[in-house]
Amino acid sequence: MASDRRNFLKTMAVSPLMSADIDAQELTRHTPGSTYDVAVIGAGVFGSWSAHHLQAAGKKVILLDAYGASNARASSGGESRIIRMGYGADEIYTRSSKRSLELWKDFFQRTGNPLFHQTGVLWLARENNDTVPNTERILTKHGVRHEKLSQRELEKRFPQMWFGDVAWGLFEPDSGALLARRAVQAVVRDAISRGADYLPEPVAAPSGNGRITSVTTRSGTRIDAGVFVFACGPWLAKVFPAVLGNRIFPTRQEIFFFGSRPGDRRYAPPAMPAWIDVRDLYGIPDLENRGFKIANDNHGPAFDPDLGDRFVTKDQIEEMRKRVGERFPGLKDAPLVESRVCQYENSSNGDFLVDLHPGMDNVWLVGGGSGHGFKHGPAVGEYVAARVQGQGTAEPRFSLASKGTEQKRSVF
């Protein structure tokens, strides 16, 4: 217990870099007349890590984003995201999460940005659901530390939670939460410091067939490059409507932060882990005094990332407050301290999309994070960089051909 407390305090060390947001004017850098090896459009978690890996491979890279790195409308915006190794039977994502956590931690250590909280992740299991048993099997296969806890053990370890309908739990002690917005901006800032260019401007959709040589920003700036990576998240379907208009489905997702009573630290680390109820809900403990985060993982209605209404309703607040009070009796009638509306950019089945445009042989389509993609940014960027350079083996599950036109999510 003492060592756990020391590890937690270590993650909370303060760095002057962690609070430095991307300043567009300060960091904008583009040399007119330059020809880049790769232009990455979209400075979210997939785009920023793709630029990072390509830059590290010696490529001349420019990164662009219409609203700026990890902006409030992006799927990579917001304060926190769970990083877990468990994925049911989907072993491909357990491998990716393991690799990503290594890369996240290495990056944070190198840059002095302590943006990972090792809170642990607790899965809540029921007798008639095979997601958690499959998770246990795959974690065991890959040597991921975990504990299987009976209901009685859960009640003893986490007395602030109600487990009446939970048969058992699975705890990943080495997993936790990433501070999302600042993490992405740290990756972008680091890429710039190592030579990448950065331009916070929207790019017009490319047209034609075969090989394109440039794209144009709204201000009329021409960006010449050998390869173009479009990692636009929920905007992918808008940029390429003919190809992705019926294959990427942005949905509205509400997130709530509730406040505990004064001095009550039962809902903050190290007492409280991140947690997942595979029926619908997930939550992150109170990090940096922002409040206890909870959200519904079920897909919401269709959503426009540019124009969608980003206010939660009174009915939604009251419904979530009720759910919080059921699982966490000490938070019954807790005040709402923050809320936001973001979006998932869902593929038909929840698998990522990393593939060439069918009509443009040097344009890569990267997206389909589907609500679970943030944690995988480092591994996805590594994969994208390899594929752009003609290396590695294509993963069939990431292909455009595998994406249907109907939402039937199979990845949790």
C-alpha cells in the first residue's frame, strides 16, 4: 500500500511543460515553397502520433488542423481518457494498448510531462456476460498483471461502490487514465521542437484520381507533399463524403463530472480506480480536483462536429445523477461541477481505419477511433508511419474494405 501511494504521488509531480497549451501564433511554422515528405491533416491523437513517428523516421513533416491541436470540438479534446489493456477477446487491441502504454510512458518521461495517472482500471462482471472472462484470458496470455476479485473482495477494497448486481471484478493495477488534451498538445509541441512544421488552418478536400501533389488551405496557402495523411476524426466523412459518408458515423456523447462532499477523497486516486461496467457506463476518478467523471458508452444520436449543440439537458443530468447514486451511494444527489458533449467517430464495427484512398494512391485515410481509440494513439501512429513508408504488414481489420455501411459495433 505504501509503495502504491508513492507511485501515485510520483505521477503527480509538476512540470512547467504540462500546463503549456499550444499557442497557434507562437508555434505556427510553414516555409513557403517547401515540399514535404508527408502532410498530416488532423492534429488529434492519431494525427499527432503519426507526425511524431514520421518525423522520428527522418521525414519532413507538416501537421495541420482546422481548429488547432486537440481542440474542444475534437474527439481527442477533453480532460481525460481511460487506458486499459482489456478488450474481451479482441487480442489485437490488447497488444496495441500494451505497446501504446509503453510509448506514452516513455514520451512523458522524456519530455517531463506527467500526464498518465496509474489509477488502475476495474472491470465489473456479471454471470451472463463473456467480455470480462475473455479479457481475463487474454490478459493472462499476454502477461498483463491483473487480479480477479470476488464480490466480497470488491466490497472490502472499494467500499464506496455498490456491487449488488456484480458477480465479480477484474482489476488491472498498471492501467489508468491519460490527461487527453494536454497529452496530445505535448506530442504536437515535441514534434515541432524536433523539426516538424505546424499550421492551424483548414484544408480543402483533394479531388481527382491517381496521385495528388498538393492541398490548399482556406487562406490559399499551398501545401506540397509526397504523401497526405488525413486523420480528421469525425470530419473524415465530410472531407471524403463519396468514400466515407456512409462508413464513418459521428455520434453525440455526453460526459458528466460530479462533485463529492468537502474533504471526501473516496472518489479520487488512490482510493478510487477508473472503472468499466460493460453494460453501458464507465468512469474516471476525480483527477486534479475536476470532479468524478462518468459517461455512457452507448452510441448517441448522429452529430455534426462543427455545428452540433454541445449542451447537456436537465433531464440528462438528472438521469446520470440517479445512476451515479445507485453505484456510488456517497454521491447521491451530488452536484454537477462540469459537463461537456463530445463525439465518437464510429466505424461500422468499431475497428480502426488505416488505408489508402481508393482513388488517390498517395492519400491515407486514418480514423474510426469509435470511442476507444485515444489510448492507442502511439501504436496507431507507429503503424501509420510504417505503412506510409511501405513497411510492415497491412492489418485486414483496419482496411476500408472491412468497413460496412451499418453500425454494428463488435469492439468494446
